[in-house]
Amino acid sequence: MTAGSFESETGGYDPEPPRPTGLLDVLSVAAVVVDAGGRVVFWTPQAEELFGYTAEEALGTHAARLFIHADQLPAVVQLFTEVLETGRSWAGTFPVRHKDGSTRLTEFRNMRLLDDLGDVYALGIAADHSLLQRVETDLALCERLINQSPIGLALLDPELRYLLVNPALERIDATPAEDHVGRRLRETLPLPDIDTIESALRQVLTTGTPLLDQYHVGRPPADPDNEHAWSLSFYRLEDPGGRVLGAAISFVDVTERHRASAEADRARRRLALIADASTRVGTTLEVERTAHELAEVATPELADVVAVDVLDSALACRRTRKPDNGPELFRALALKSAYPSVALRAADAPGDLAAYDGDRLVTLCVHTARPVLVRHVGERDLPRIARDEEAMSLLARAGVHSYLAVPLIAHGEVLGALDLKRTRNPAPFDEDDVVLAAELASRAAVAIDNARWFQSVRNTALTLQRSLLPDHPPHHTGLELASRYQPAQATSEVGGDWYDVIPLDDDETALVVGDVMGNGIDAAATMGRLRTATCAYADLNLDPGTVLQHLDKITCDLEHYIVTCLYAVYDPRTQRCHIANAGHMPPALARPGEAPRLLDLPAGGPLGVGGISFETTTIDLGPGDLLVLYTDGLVETRHHPIDDRLDVLLGFLDEPRRPLEETCDLLLYGLRHPDDHDDVALLVARVR
């Protein structure tokens, strides 16, 4: 049937030229049949592409004369004759003459054909030698690359089933190549985010756009205890005609890079944690606060559950003996969890005391002054960690799988332990964690040590100071009195502020407020000496200016101390108040129906300067008048002008009839801040 009759029989249908779909199409293999006389009787379109002659030009023509050079004609005739006579096929490369006159190497396969009449023909199958050689090279190269490549390679069909894998991928997922074929990707690929990978592959199959260097982490079956990382790339596979065959995946092992990057990142986080601890731990001289800051810094970067426990004897500054193997009494100071956990119920609450036997790990930690590490907590370890059986059950429910206790050591003395547990964090504690925890514990221990000694000294000074102050003002004729003493909240030591109310002859009353410049026990002791001297001079019925002169002489003999003082004497018979000031803050006066004001008194110099005279000022006081004496800690701050603060003070005195106790509380809570760095003495008197 001719092409023309085909067109007429199909109604003039003009089919599209077929697209290459396989290797034969790529090679464009030509077929030529020659009869026993050497004439061409069959000529394919591929022969026209290979030799340049159309079928009309080739059919019926002697093949040798058509594309064989004259000098090679004898050899070709001999080969042709052997094939027809013997039936043995011949294969090889032969130069042929193209229609354009050029010579081209052609790969031939010749064989004898017999038809049903017994006639003999020669079939020649030919392809361009250079094209064939290139394809062979490509195939060989591809095979070598696939089989010898360290990169894992997989070919998948459009349903994401394996068609082919190379040995490298076999090693990655520990599955033989033949066991991959026909299985889905998720059945062998050891990656937790397989859904993401399959979604990406479907996208590649749909769009044809490759996705390169997709980072994925997992634990392969060949090495389940260690995390590995791969860079995955996805490509769509098409045949020469554009038909989608499936997808290809390449697996590049980047585990070493991943581990190096993870280690570098871990080191950066550790340095950042230490730097963070240097600024966040030890911000105050309070033991409990410092322990809480340590627990906050260690959570969750270092541990999921953190406890800070200090030996009760060390907290009381009385631990002088060396540790033995016996039990220890711990006071829990801080407890922190990265998330809600029943493990918190298994720990001692902050403030609680707990005795732990010598075989407990936290006790062993303080006895040996060395970290105690349990990488993998088992059933035998929980009894040495938990305080009792109920706590053991809670820790097991919380999933505690790794434990670390690090001693808190300052100046060679073990103060307690930093207790760390991991529950959700899957990694066990390692030696790097021990080093980091020890560094944090060391920094915190110094801060805790400073805080405990400060608190001990401060408590001693505060006890001394309070013992030197009057308990409660006794009843005094013509006056209603209230007083307050408030130590500094954030200072390093106790100050030397004081007040006093001294009964005198003839129903007079001396009112005193003073401030010893300095802090600590020495300042409190100096305050006590001056208070005693003031009482002694007051009994002599001297005027206030003279009393301050005598106190000035005494203060000059007290090395390195400067004192401010306000001394007033109220006479109920005359309702007059005589006042002298030695460098102190001016008293405030509030009268019913008038705006509160500061008394304008000659300031004088502080006590201890020497050679200064003090002037006595007399003011009249009427019923209901309110006189407020105070130390500078009530009004002075680091951030506000003193005049503004004094105006605030006067604003709180707008109601002189307010109960005196309420007035004292109003002034303290209205003017004081929890972090103020000075103590306050306050004395309020109202004329009856």
C-alpha cells in the first residue's frame, strides 16, 4: 500500500510525525535490503537520513555504485558474496559515500535473508558510527557513574515507585537494590519528613522544575544511633520525545558538615549562655534571687528541669567541718522547668528543708566536690535521685532519662549543688554539658557566697541598729508621736540612720533625727555612741545649738565619719519648739488650713567637720500642727531632683489630721522604691 492510498482510505488524515520514544529512534537505525544482483529492493526513511538518497533514487540501483568508493568496491563485493553464499553475518565499521560527496563512517550489521520462493537477499542494518559511539560512551559512563558514585541515586516512576537504585543508596537505607524495585519511597527512605519529600517530588513531576539541595536529617537503618544529614535534589525524567518517565533523586551525604555545623552552633550557644549568665546571675546580694537566676539561665538550654539546693549549714555560715559520708540537710532555693511537668512535684519546693542520705547522688556530689553524671537513667538510678518512692514514680512519668549534679563551690567551700534533669530533650548529658554546667555553677556559687555573707553581716548590723533605736515612743505631754525605721532594700550594708524621743524636765521633749554617713556595723555602732551622747547632753537642759556643738566635738574624735543631725526641743507650756540643724534635711510643717512647707532653718555644717557654731531657731506650734523629721533616704534618689522630691513629700502632708501611723505608711510607700540604696528614719509629731 502506497502512502497515497493510505491517505485516501483514511479520509485524507495527515498524521503527526512520530516522536522519538526509545534508543532505536535516537540512533536512527537504517535498514537496506539488496537482492542477489546487488540492487536495492528495500530502503527505509532512516536510510535516506543516513546516506542522503531518497527511496526513488536508491531503489533498483546497485548499492555498491551508490555509496561505495571505487577503491573499496572489491572488498565490499567479497564480503557481500560471503554473506550470500555462507549465510554468516558480518559486522563492522565501513566508510560510505554520502550523497553530498562526504565520506562517513557507518556501523553495519549484514545478514542473509531467504523468502518463501528460495530467493536470496542481503539485509544491511546501519547507523552513524560517531552517533553510536557517543551513545555507547554515554551508556558506559552512566553505568559507571551510577554504580561507582558515592552519591545515592534512585529512579522512580510517576507513582513514586522505585525503578532503579545504585549501590550508594543501598548502603544508605540498608536495603538491597532488588528489594527496592516496585516499592514506594516511604517504605525504605529513613527520613522523618517523608511526606514533605513526596510532596516535593510530585511538584517536580508536575512542573518539571528541579528542586536542588534540599536539606534533610534522619537516622539510617545502617546507623540508627547517630543522626545523619543528606542534601537531596529532585529532577523530572523525560524521554527524547518529552514523555515523562518519572523522577530521579540524588542523595549527597553531608553528615560531617552537618555535625561540624551543629557543633559550631552548639559552641556558640554555650558561649552565649555563659555570657548571658555573667549578666543575669548575681544581680543582687540575695541568695534566693541568685539561685533563681541560675535556674532560669540553665533552662531550657542546658536542662529541662533545674533545681538549686544549698547546704543548710553553709547558708547559715557555720559549715566548718569537712564533709563525711553521712546525710546532709539541704535547703531548696530554686526550682525551674522548661514546661509544665510532674517532675516539679518530685522536687523539693523552694524554702523546704530535706535530708538526703550519703548514698544519694546529690549528697555524693557535695561530699566529693565533683560532678555526678548519669548519662542514661535506669530503674536502679532513680532511687538515688528521688527523695522517696512517690518522687521516683513522678520522675519516671516525666520521662527523666539523663541526670547531672554539679557542686556549687566558692573559695574552696562546697555550698550546695546544681541539679539538672532532661526529659523532652532527647540528647543525654555529655562531658561538654558537664563543663558548661560547672562553669555556670562556679559563677553562681561566688554570687551565692557573697550574698550569704552579706546577709549574715547585714542581719548582724540590722540587729545592732534596731537594738539601739527606741522601741516605741512613750507618752509625752502635749505631743502625739509616731516613728518608722526602714533599712535599705538594695544596699550592700545597713546604714546609720536613727531617731530618738527623749523626755526632759518640765514636760519638755527632745526630738532627734540623725544620719551617720557610711554603712555596716561600724556605722551602726557609731550611731549608737552618738545616740547615747545625745541623751546625756539632753539631760543637761542645754539649748539645741549647744547640744550639737558638743556632738560635733565627739564626732571629730570618730575617725572618717561625718554625721548630719536635727535636734529639736518642744515645750508644751509655751507651745514653742527650739530647733538646731547640723547639715540635715529641713523638717516639714503642716498646719490645718495652710499649705505644708519646709522650715527655713540655718543649715549649719555636718557634725565631725569641727569649729562650726550651730544656731537655734524657735517656732510657735499650735494644736493640730504636724512636724515631720526624716533622713535623706526618704526623698533622695538617683533619678530625680531633690526639690521635686521635697514637693512630693509636702504633697503627702495635705491632711494634717490624718492618723500619724497612716501618715508614716503613706510617706514610706509613696516616696520609697524597693531598690532604694539608703535607709530611712522617720519621726512624726503632732501637737495635741
